[in-house]
Amino acid sequence: MNTITLTVKKTPELFLECEHVNPDAFAGKTPDQIAKLGAYQGKEISTLGEYFTVAGEAGATAADTKIVINGDCTKMKYIGAKMTAGEVVVNSTCDMYTGSWMSGGKLLVKGNVHSFCGLAMKGGEFTVEGNAGNYLGAAYRGDWRGMSGGVLRVKGNAGSDVATFMTGGELIVEGNVDIHIGTHMEGGRIVVKGNANRRVAGQMVKGEVYVFGAINVMMPGFKKIGETELEVDGTKARFTEYTGDMGERHPTRKGVPVYGRLYMKN
């Protein structure tokens, strides 16, 4: 795998839309060609070369290309968005839409990410070593298709409205989450290793949610059905199992309603 290194040399005055900073766009290009790729700041289009120095060599394909980004990316959006293969490592905090709509490859952010990251993720691995904002792994506003595949892991805390309209994949938050996690969930798996605030899995249809810590206020539409021993993300423990959301319409399988599952660690 060949490596291209981007080093921030200029901080944008507003926010820089880095839609071309992904292995798919860099593959087969020279550093000079990469530097000429467009990047919007507000309504004005500039080039990546105005904000980054570009060094190294891209692979012939996205799968053969690794991008390492050094410097402050706090005001840079869309890094790794829509990537299908390859690898991106960001040694900084990133702004909105990082890793959104990605369908393959590996994306590692060694700082925090802002809100609306990992939107509608379809595949690949997205890891955030810091904290994440609101609407992580959720649907784009006005859409009903959230995260459907891949693995999204946050080693810190996450905000509100995480995994709204999730249909597949796995989302792990090793810290705490705020309100409205897994709303309208129709598949997939959510693991919260810290505490969850309120309105966990409201209007959930299918899927699984695991909470290792406390839930501040449990949704009234969940029914306790027993206890079970499970291994979740490498931890073996006993969980109390709930089914729900009983207030939502549910499909049937062989005449039996299909419900989601909520597990709370004992």
C-alpha cells in the first residue's frame, strides 16, 4: 500500500469541504494532481494544494492507497466521506461529515469528530479515538436511511440522536451517550459501554441495543422478558433483556411479531 501524506499549511477562514480527501479520489494521481483537486470554502472553490502540502505516492487503486493527514483539521469537513477502500489516518480533530456514506476501507481519527459524522455508513471500519458529536451514524436530515453496515467505534463519548434510522452494521460507544440513541432503529447493533441518558431506542422496530451502564429514564414501551449471559464486544456478563418498542408497529415472521431487543448489563 502506497502512502500520501497531507500536512496542513493554512487554516481555512471558514470551513473547508474536503470531499476529495479519500483514497478513491487520490488513486492513480501524482502529488501535483492531488494538490489541484478542488475544495470549497463557503461558495468559493479553491484547491487542496492551497491548504495542504502533498507528499508521497498514491496507489494505482483506492485499495492500494493510504492517506495520512497531519496538522489541525478542526475546520475541515467530509474527510473520508464516500470512501470505498484504502485507509485514512487523521492525526487531529475533524469537523462535520467525516466518514459519512463510506462503504469500505479504514478510517481512523485520532482526535474528536463533530456532529453528523458516519452518516448512512454502509461498510468499512471507522474509529474515533476521542469524542463524537450529535447524529453519529444517523440518517441525513430528511432521509430515513441511517447506518446500514460496517463498524463505527468511538472510544470516548457521543452526543444525541446517535444511530437514528439505523438498519445494519455495528456502532460501539465506549463512553456515554446523550438522548435519542437508536430512534426508529430497524436493524443492526448498538453497544454503549458507559451510560445512556433518556429515550433509548424509541420507536425501535428491529435490532439490538446493549447498555453497560445506567439508563437515566427507560422508555415505557419496553417489556422485561428475563436475564441472559452474553459476550458483547469482548466482555462476558449477565444482562437483563427487554423487548420493544411495544408502541411501534412491527413486522411478523410466520405470524409472530418481530421485536427489537434492549439489554442492560447487571
